[in-house]
Amino acid sequence: CFEEQFHQRFGITPVFPDTYITLEIYDREDGYTNAAALLSDQNPFPGMDIVEFGQTRSMILKRYTLENLSVLEMLKQAEKIFKDTYSYEAVEGFTRVLKERIPAICFRELIATALIHREWQVNSRIKVEMYPDRLYVLSPGGLPEGLSEEEYRSSRHLSVLRNRSLSLVFLKLGKVETLGSGIPMIQEVYADDPVKPD
């Protein structure tokens, strides 16, 4: 998945070991890093649970467990599940228009953030709970050291990288900006909405 997406993005195949060293997923002395394992198609780390609920937790409509997949493939599959769950078509005048009950840009940001900022040594999956009108993303490990809850929620664009190498790969592949703009962007999307994200 990594090599395929690298080729799609840059039109070339990553060169071993040079490209891998540049992306900090390979070290000449120690070999492949944990970030390389996370990007591999046999990723041994805990994955992601996505559950689609009805109005309450007692109504489980669908469940997906994404494991032994590259984190890039997890992101791709989570985006597909999101579209299947929260997208619908509405007729406006003479045209059918694709709508979203929750903005896809916010979901992508939450899942990408959960993948690159989680604590991978914690033996627990990322949990995504989908309800008809809301969703929750729970990422193991809490906030990175050195980042307070107030700073995280602020519009200051502060980013503390817990997994630098993984962040670098996501940045190069155009999946994130690593500018600390995710939470402020989500706040902007909901600026005129009476219900704010928490």
C-alpha cells in the first residue's frame, strides 16, 4: 500500500534504502523502524474498530475491524465506511446532489490524526463510534506529552508529533499538513453550526 501510494503521488517507485532512510522508516544500523511496520501490509500493531450504531449503543448495525493492514489502507477503508454511512443523495430542483450528514473533511482529519498521533505501544485499537447524527473517535494514549488540553483545543495551530516518522510519510503523501491545523479547521467547519464538536 505504501509503495503504491508513493508511486501514485510522485510517479516513481521508492528506492531502497535511500527513500526509506529519507522518510525515517529504515536505519542502516537498526533496519526497519516501527513506522515501517505500521506502513506494511502485515502491520502487527493494534488496528481500528468501527461500529455503526442506531440511536443508542444497544442498536449495533454494523461492525468493522481493520487489522493487519497498513495504516494507509486503514485510512482508505475508514473513508469508504464513512461515505457508506454518512453520505446520501438529495433532490434539489431537477438535480440529485450528494450530501453528508457529517463533513467528510472533518472525519478524514480525525482518523488521520488518530492514526499518526496515537500511542502504538498501548495494546488497544482506535475506536470509531458512528451514530446517525454524531461520531466519536477514541485514540489510545491521550494527548502527546507537552500538549495541554487548552492548547489542543485552541486555534493556535500547535502540533506536537508523537510519531515523527509516520507524520513525515503522511505529510509527503498529502494525507496531513502537520501544521496543527486539524482542530482549528474542524472548528471553522462548524463555526455557524449550533452544535459544536467536542
